[in-house]
Amino acid sequence: MSLALLVTGANGQLGSDLIEVVRTGTDVFARGLTRKDLDVTDAFGVQDMVVGWERIVRSDNPDHRLVVVNCTAYTAVDAAEADEETAFAVNAAGPALLATACAKAGARLIHVSTDYVFPGDSDRPYDVDDETGPRSAYGRTKLAGELAVREILPAGSHVVRTAWVYGATGQNFVKTMVRLERERETVSVVDDQRGSPTWSRDLAAGLLALAGSDVPAGTLHATNRGDTTWHGFTKAIFEELGADPDRVLPTTSDAFPRPAPRPAYSVLSPRAWDEAGLPPLQDWRAALAEAFRTRGDAFRA
Ligand SMILES: NC(=O)c1ccc[n+]([C@@H]2O[C@H](COP(=O)([O-])OP(=O)(O)OC[C@H]3O[C@@H](n4cnc5c(N)ncnc54)[C@H](OP(=O)(O)O)[C@@H]3O)[C@@H](O)[C@H]2O)c1
């Protein structure tokens, strides 16, 4: 069956990589929507866009499988504490509108969510059906988005949680550390938060595989494999830069108070992803090396 994708948030880290992965390696019919093309909080806009896209795609080939991939988010975790209303509009109301429009258009929806829906105090990887309990406004709004998508489109949706995403587009932790390596002799980075750094390009390839699969609706976790701390991640970034990793010093979260609490433990279990027969994402360290090998220009810019 041929596949048609409608990708929201196409200017973001994940959305831009998804469009690139589709266009460079497949004949999938994909349309990317930036915020200018579609504000996901605009009820009429969402409805018109999804239904209009469905008509165009079906007029070309009535057998296309239609999948909307929602890569939009209000990702400013600290700003969300003081502006939960806007975060809710993008992270919860927007996905609900997309799910409603998908139901009307006969499209499936892949909705991307986050490790922040969990409390972050576990001592083993979080599984898809573990109890949620967000500790931040961002996490609460993302959880509300998950619940809305599942309720509106129970048989036609996938909620895919990921974590610690970095990519060639936009600002992220990797780019910040590359800049700090240039500017400072030593960099102190927290060693008491554990998670799985995830290259948006690998996640995009995983989502494309999911879109083309017959995996039943439900919740999945997709991150690069293995885990580390922000300190370990930064040492690896320094290694990729050819810099001395001993210039990265460990510190604790207490030294960097932030408006939104950060989960101490964010590792997501890939069990459901693996049992669904989806291709595993590579180890986080190998992914970082490949990211620098293939897109080093963007990370060093
Ligand atoms: N980044 C992470 O570390 C991380 C961790 C866990 C989960 N996630 C999840 O992964 C997904 C992708 O994240 P990302 O890192 O690619 O995020 P990102 O780079 O911040 O991209 C998000 C995109 O959403 C767009 N957007 C925001 N509000 C919108 C609106 N009202 N209508 C339409 N578009 C809107 C933004 O547009 P502008 O470019 O115009 O602002 C941006 O292009 C999200 O669901 C996020 O919650 C991310």
C-alpha cells in the first residue's frame, strides 16, 4: 500500500528530519507544514487542511494510506511554567483538533510525546503502561495531549514518547555544548539526570517505519538505545569535537535551579517498539557519532 504523510511542525528538529528522510530515501508522498502553513490551535484551519489534503491525495490514488505525523510542540519547558495556557493550546488542544480531523478524513495519527509525562523517580526504564505523573507544566500539557488523542482516535492513533532530542535544525543541547567548548576552558554539567540522547534523524526514520506498518494503535517508546547522564553526553560531544572530555566536570542539579523540575531518571523502555517488530534505533553513542559525521557542519555552526 502506498503511503501519504502530512507532517506538522515541519520546521522543528524532528519535523524537518522527517521530511528529509522521506524525500531522500523513499517515494512516499509527503507534505510538510510549518507553523505559517498551519497553526495547530486553529480549529477551522486544522479541519480544512486535513480534509483538503485527504481529497487531493485520494484524487491522485484512492488507495493511499493517510498518516498525519504531529511534530509540533510547545517545547520551552521552563517558559511553560509561567504560560501553561499557551503550552496547553499547542500540546493538548492542538493534538485533539488533529485527531478529530483525522477521524473525519479516515487518516491515522502519529502523535509524538515525551518522557516528561513520567515523574522521573524510577530505577528502571519506564514502560508504556507505567503510571504517569508529570512534575512540570510541559509534562502535564503533553500528557493531556496523549489522553485526547487516545480518546478521540482510539483505533487510529499511535502515541510515541521520546526523550532528549537533538537535531541539525534549531537550538538544542548539542549545539549549546559545541559553543561552550569554544568559549570556556571547563564546562560543568549535571551528572544526576539520566536519559537517552536521541538523534531526531533516527527517530524520524523510526516514525516513517511505523507509519508504513500495520502495528495496532497504541503507545510506543522510541529513543536511541542505551542511556547516560547530561555529563556523559557532553563528554561524548567533546570527543566528537576532538576536545579533551576531561574538561567536562560533573555537577548536580542543585547547582542549576530551573523553573521546571527535571526528571532524575528518564529512560524509556523500548519493549513495546521491539515487540511490534519495528526497527530498533541505534545506540545513542553511535547515533551521536553519525550525526557529527553526516551533519557536523550544522552542529558546529
Ligand atoms: N526536544 C526534546 O528534547 C524533546 C524531548 C522529548 C519529546 N519531545 C517531543 O518531540 C516532538 C518534536 O520535538 P522537537 O524537538 O522537534 O521540537 P521543536 O524543534 O521545538 O519543534 C516544534 C515545532 O512545533 C512548531 N509549533 C509550535 N507551536 C505551533 C503551533 N501552534 N502550530 C504549528 N506549529 C507549532 C514550532 O514552530 P516554530 O518553529 O515556528 O516555533 C516548531 O517548528 C514534540 O512532540 C516534543 O514534545 C522533544
